Amino acid sequence: MRKFSIVLFFLIQLQSSIAQNGIEAVAITDMLKIKTVGNITLTKDGKRAAFTVTSIEPDENNKLDYKYRTQIFTTNTLNNSVPVQLTTNKDGATRPAWSPDGKQIAFTRSVEDKMQIFILSMEGGEPMQLTKHKYGATNPKWSPDGKRILFSSSIPLRELLQDSILNKSKTIPTWKMEKPGFDKNEHLLTNKEKPNPNGSLSEIRAYLDKNAIDKKAIVLNKLNFQSESNVSSEMNFNHFFEINVSKDAEPRLLTKGFYSFATADYTPNGKQIILSGDVDTIENADRSLESEIFTVDTNGENFKMILGENGKRYNSATISPSGKWLAFLSSNTSFISVPSLSIMPMNGTEKDMVTIPFDRNKSNLIWSKDDKHLYFTSQMNGGNVLHRINRLTKKIEALSSVDTGISSFDVINNTIVFSKTQVSNPSELYFADANLKNEKKVSNFNDWVTNKKLSIPEKKTFINDLGMTVEYWIMKPSNYKQGEKYPLLLEIHGGPSAMWGPGEESMWHEYQYFCSKGYGIVYSNPRGSGGYGLDFLRGNINDWGKGPASDVLTALDKTVEEGWADNSKLLITGGSYAGYLTAWIISHDNRFKAACAQRGVYDLNTFFGEGNAWRLVPNYFGGYPWEPKVKEILTRESPISYVQNITTPFIIFHGGNDRRTGFIQAEMMFRSLKVLDRPVEFVVHPGATHEITRNGDNRQRIDQMLRTYEFFERSIEKK
């Protein structure tokens, strides 16, 4: 009897490791039900929390379309009360910020296509629109006395040059604008001539300027001329303003010049503001990659750099509640680096700086109220893990699991409020104590999931040819039955420095959907992924293809060895860098029944010119396409170089406005395969950017996933 009980227990455990109890399969339209918790902030006494919930709602103008809508909620942390929705306006609300006394919330909302700041009283009533700034207003921060709010605005160069308030002295940049034939930026001075195409040279220039203003021409002199969705000649500068919290108040400019500032906040005594940004008087703002940390008095005087040097970025400056300590991140200007975390006295120098060894990316720095601990999140081993460091002992401890993702949090006294992603639920709000113990879920925004039959990932590892431990996860079909064979889908992540795991929210629905359709899934973090330290991150330098392909295929092979996958029904997909790797793999390996590449990179030489992520080329391959040794590497590492070897049925997706990777390469890949008479299909989603699968048009998101599934089924069924 005891043996039977042990066997029964084992079978129950085995089944629970494959699928969460539930009777309904995950449907494609379940993606529209997912609600995401973020922007968590606590009152100064820790008694109340405000946060945002982003949902997907039907478009009132078209029943087939959907809109993202973000609203603000609040809850009491003392009695674990059910969250209450504070805002309902169709334009939504985001970036909540509590006043020091906890009686008001500042937030941002779009007004006539520009974000503006509103003030909402906790005593009731309609929100008051605080700013009507011509450049918009975002990132509100209250002054310690609750009388003022700090905010930022992005200002185009043309406007900054001509604005009589922001640029009273009519100055021009000291660094060169790089317009051929003009050495001293004299072309930026206002041309008072009347536009005349048949007039003098000055009048012709005025005419050409007018054409550019009216969008009849885009004149490019910028190095970084691609946005996420278009080409643009505009250069913008992010500046900070302060405004009194009173009706009809006018904002005051705190920063100035032809520079950009990324973050700003008040010091605890309210006398100064600490900023991060780049103030380079020599190098063109479009070229400079450095970032420094500054302080400035709240009247805009005594602007001073406290941290900065050539070739380095300093950011995420966070002052402790007492005002005595400054925590910040720093790194070199290469993309392939892991920022360092450092702490120094606010009135000290770099000699007093202590750098904390921790070989993982770090973000969301938050001090405890007593200055004793610094909390932060870090992507590692498949999860976004909440950590804290003891300022005195320098000891770092992980508070949450690598199997979950903490996407937003705040901590006051003995209370942490956080949002968490896990396999069993894409996003909910939780309370815990300062040690992240006694956890309690306080929201049910995604309670529809409890009725779904979910596949639970099983974590595995292997050692690759470089001696690195590679982690991978297997998800069996949600209707898995012992002894049956199933199609197996190899999912690959992008980046290439991204990281996937059970704590990653963005792939939650796609994985569960394919598992509900009877597919098994295997995904991994090959060399070059984030979340495993600097050496692992740099493991794919000069090797985007062969090495990473070996890692993801080894994960596939080891999954097939388990015996439940149908080796004649192997499939592969991935987006961005993973679109690249998908194309690389099927040009070197013909085992797959079908392949799907999304918004990929296929020719590194072309990518250098057409993608706004072009710096990946010099960072990973050590130079530029015109350099003979580099050109040889780029040709070797480009999937288009092996297109003649591709015989796998192949569907290619690309957004019509995707400027991060560019779209010419996708057209090159498609046309090449068509000329070769290979089985290929090309799908363009008009207007879509690189973010289509994460926050793009929801009909297009559904379309892409359904077309992928239909293409796979079409290929599997073909004899």
C-alpha cells in the first residue's frame, strides 16, 4: 500500500509539473485579457499604494480593433484592501506620484497628443490639469514641501533656437551641427529673408527651409537619423522644469543649453536637484554616448558635475532618505557591458566611492527609509530578481526567485509592494514585508487564468563548447499524454543580449498558446544572453551565428532525446536577433519542417545603414563594413550569404515601419528565396514597428501569431 501511495504521489507531481490544473485551453484572444500592473509608488508613511493597470479594450470606433488603456488604482497596505480604480477618463492616466502628505497624486495624461500633468485630490473631485506646456510634461516629482513639481519636456532643436523664454540670448550650439559647408553653425541663425525660389541665395535658403518645415523634404545631417518608425532630421533635447502646484502656474526652466538630461529628482532637503545627462560642449550631441551626474540649486544656479569622465556613462542617481548617500550605476559606452553599482557620500568625492561587485545588470534603485539597505532588481537566470544590499556590510541578498519576475516595486518601512510575473499568472499586485516574506496577493486582474490549462516549464542545463553553463526550459503540450509524440517548437530570444525564463512576461501568452495547440516548446539563453554575467554576455562577439546556434540546437537535441517530441515535426521561430539566428540555422541545418523569422537582421552590411540599432555592428564585430577584415566577418556572419542553402518552408514577418532593424534585408531575403524558387512567404504589417509583438496593434499581434500557427500546420500536414 505504501509503494502504491508513493507511485501515486509521483504521478501527481509529474502531472502538475506539466500543466496547471484547469479545463480551458489558452485561446489566441486571451492575449486581449492580459492586464499588466506597473508604476508602483507608496505614500511617505507606506499606508497607501498607487499603481497603474494597462489593459486592452475594444476600440469604440472599430469593433475589430483594440486600444491599450492605462489607469491608476490605489489600495491600503494596512488592511490589504481590494484595489480601487481612481481614474476612468478614456485618455487614461500614468506615472502616478504621491504628494509628501499623501493627500494628492500627480499623474500624466495625453492632451492634444502631448502628455500633461494633472493633480488628483484623494478627497474626491475631478483632476486639475496643472500644466499646459507647449512641449508637453512628463515624469512628475514632488518637492519635499509639496508645493512644487519637477517635470521634463522634450524640445526640438528648431524650437529651442527660437524660443524667447528658453533661449533668451539666442545662442546656438557650441558643437558643430555637421552641415557641410557651414563651420560655425551660422545656418542656424534665423533667416529673415522672404522665401523665393527665384531669388537670392538667402531667399532660396529661406524657401528650402520652409519646404523642410512643411515636411516637403527631410534634410539629414544627423548620424542617428532613424527613429523607431521613420527617418527624421529632428534633434530633441530633454530639459527639466519646475512648476508651483496651483492653478494657472507657469513653469520655470531649470536646465538649459543644447544638451539632454535623462533623470532628475529633489534632494531630501528640497534645496537641490540631482540630474543625470550629457553636457558635452565639444562633441555633437548626436555622437556623444557619455552621461554624467550633476547637482543644481532649485533656483537653477550652481550647476555642478559630481561624476563624469570620457568613455563612461553615469546614471540612475538615487539619494538616500537622509540625503547622506548617493547610489548610482556606471558603465563604459559599449553596449556589451554590465553596469557597476556604487555608493558614495553625497558630500564626498570619487575617492570615497565604494563599488559593489555584482556581475549582473541592475535597475530600479530604491533606498530603505533608514538608509540601511538599497533595493534593486536584476535580470538573472530566467527571472527578474529583487535584491537588496546592506550599505554597511556590502552584502547582497536575493529576495525573490529566478522563476518569477518583479517588474515594479516600492518599499517603505517594513512594507514592499510589487508586481510579479510567474507562469501561473502574467501580472498581479502583491504585498510583503521588507524581507519579501509573508507575501500576499492583493489583486485579481488576471483571475481568468485560473480556468486555463497551463504548461509549466521544466528547467535544464548543459555545458557548451566554451565551458559555459547554458540554461534551457522545456514546456510540454498542455494536453500532454505519456507515450504520444508531439510537434516541438524551438523558440529563440532576440537582443542578442535579452534573456528569457519563467519570469519573462512578454512571451507568456505565445508560449501558452502554442502549448494549448498541442506543441511542445523549448527555449534557452545561449551565449551572448543577459542575466549570466559579463563573460557570458560577451560570449558571442564576432560569433552571432555558429556558437549561439550550437547552444539553441543542443537544447533542442536534448529535448528530442527525452522521447516525446516528433523528430519529423520540428519547428523554429524567433524575432529581431532571433530572426537572424532562425535564418542562420535553416541555412546550415535542414531538420526543421518549417521556420518563422520576425523583424530579423539578415545582412549585417545593410543593417549597418538601415537600422537604428546600427551600433551593434562596431560593438560586436570591432569595426565597420568598409574595413576589409570587418567586412569579411560581416559577410561570414550574415545569413544572406548562405541563402542558397535554405530549403526549409519559411515565413518572414516584418513591420512596415520597423526602423530598428530596417526592412530592406527582409525584402532581400524574400526576393532571393523567390528567385531560388524556395518555399517562402513574406508578411508585412503596415505601420508596425519593431515592438509589434509587445505593444503593437493588437489585430496585427493576433494576425502574426495566427499566421505563424497556420503556416506551421500547413507545413506539418504536407507529406
